Amino acid sequence: MASAHTHQNFRPIAASGVSSHKLSTTRPTRLHFPPRSFKLRSIAVKTNQNLKWAVRLSLVDQSSPPQSTVDVEWLVGFLYDDLPHLFDDQGIDRTAYDEQVKFRDPITKHDTISGYLFNISMLKMVFRPDYQLHWVKQTGPYEITTRWTMVMKFMLLPWKPELVFTGTSVMGINPENGKFCSHLDLWDSIKNNDYFSLEGFLDVLKQLRIYKTPDLETPKYQILKRTANYEVRRYSPFIVVETNGDKLSGSTGFNDVAGYIFGKNSKTEKIPMTTPVFTQAYDNELKKVSIQIVLPLDKDMSSLPDPNQETLDLRKVEGGIAAVLKFSGKPTEDIVREKEKELRTSLIRDGLRPKIGCLLARYNDPGRTWSFIMRNEVLIWLEEFSLDS
């Protein structure tokens, strides 16, 4: 399939009194300290996404830190530069980690740097991960937290399903040598982030199901967050040709918008087909509807031919942040309205501000695709969204 995802590594001004800065191209010499015992303990962290206490294993005691000259601000900048190489040929700098670094996520644990690097290599081989770093912040005297998105394709299955995980990593620093001594991953999509999490294992399994996405161009988006019920995406601008529709699940007007790309325009120009087909409702009752086809991303408003029909319009969608609920099966009107209600309820419960109306995205030709592998999505634009937590 053609990938619709875009990614970049954001480097905002760091919070908690830590500022981002340009790193030197050479690594400074590691600081050495006289032997000192530092205290390790199991402490608890309250995760924002589910308000559940998750055990953080073997991190440095943050309550009464020993005297140390570790430059945590430098380490924040180091992670901004190093973590984007997590799954590429360069890889991360292993000298930044203790030999006995403890790694935990809901379904994996390792207690050495060798095990940690083996886990990275295994993911590269089996899943082809795309790691996107959003921010890095100091969250304790000897603690740094990162927020990330990881999109992976499971290469061992014929349909190569896409798995998405978003969350935070809490990294403990050894105050004696300035190296990372622990790494705890917390997923946004589950409540129980303790190892071994059955909920986490089931979250992996459910993403292995088949969704058929045609090998056609789609609007570009970046997945910012994936919860148990929906994704939050940042969409780049795109252009649609649209006309009035009758209902969200309807096809009224489709032949007109399809005709435009098949050559019924002022230049008789044939324009490549894309996916999905959108129907958009603009009101609370979901009755005022348009049907839309997305135009190729290399087109702009000045280069596109004019429609031959007065009922057709070209419009630039400015993009923005949308919450998305994916589902399979035939998208009947009752099902689509039920999914819209489910998504809106989840967003309000999570403290987000959904806009009026919604979109239905249909990726498949209903006459040529089995219903159980159809990819359908309900999208609701959000007033605002922050990845600060």
C-alpha cells in the first residue's frame, strides 16, 4: 500500500526549566566520580491517559538525589539527536547506557544493554518500525521522559498488518556516571502497563487483523496518539472535488465527482484516482452532507481544471488535528452514526473538544471487497490538541 504517514522529530523548547540547544558535533568526555552507592527503588508513576498507578522498576530515587555533576540538560539534547536513529543503520549510541540497563514495556523486559539492543534488532527485522520522536523533557533530577509514535508493519504475515503504538518512555540516569540505567515504556492504548500485561498482548493481537487498503495515494497524516478507542492524527492540507450528498453512508453525487477526475472537466484531463472517498456532515444532526474525492497531492488549485458542472466545487482542506475511529464491515447509516456517537463520547470523556459534524472515509470499492476486510473510518476534527502529557 502507499504510505500516507509523514513524520518528523519535533524539538520544542523543553519544559521543567530545561531548554533545547544545539549539540556539539563531538561527544564530551564522560564524567567520572569517586565510588558512591546510589539508591535504586521501585516507585510509582500516575499515567495521564488512564489514571492508573504503574510500577516503575529500578529507577534512581528522585526524592533525595546525591551530589552529582551530571548534565541532564545535555542528555535531553543528546536524546533528541540519538533516538531518531533507534531503528536505522546507525543505531543508538550504546555507550550512553549502563551495561545492566533495565528495560521494561508491557510485554518485553531485558536487564542488560545486550538484551536491549537485541530487542531493537528483532523489531527491525520482523516489524520494519518507523519511530517518530515528539519531545524530550527532564521530569526529575535524574529522570528524562520522551513521547513518541511507532508505526510498524508485521512482515511475517501475507497482508503485512500495520501496528501503531504511542506513549512515553521514562529513562532513569545513573548519577555516578551520567548513563541511562533504566527505560520504562508506557503505552497510551492500555491501562495495565506492568510487565507482563495480558492487556498489552491482546492489544498487539487485535492489530494483526486484515484491513484492505488500496495501493492508491491518500491524504498525508501523522499519528500523534493511539488510545484503546481511537487515533489522533495531524493531517496535512489536501484538495477535494465535492458535491452535495444525501447521507453519510450514501453514494449520491459520487458519479459526478468521479466524472471530474475521469476527464469531465474544462481540460478533459484525466486525474489519478485516490482513496478514500469522503462523505462529510456539517451539522449536529448529520444531515447536511457532501461527497468528496481527494485529488493528488502534487496538484494545486491553480493547476487543476475547472469542473464542467456547476454543482461541483474544488476546495482546499487546510488539514488539522482529527480523531479517527477505524472499523470494518459494510458502513450502513445506522452503523456510521453509532460509530460517530461512540467516538464523540470517547473524546468528550477524555477531555477533548470535538467540532460539529464528522467525516466517513471509505477506502474500498464495495462491489469488489469482502465486507469483513473493508477499511472504514469516522473522523471528527478537534478544536485543539496537545501532546504535552
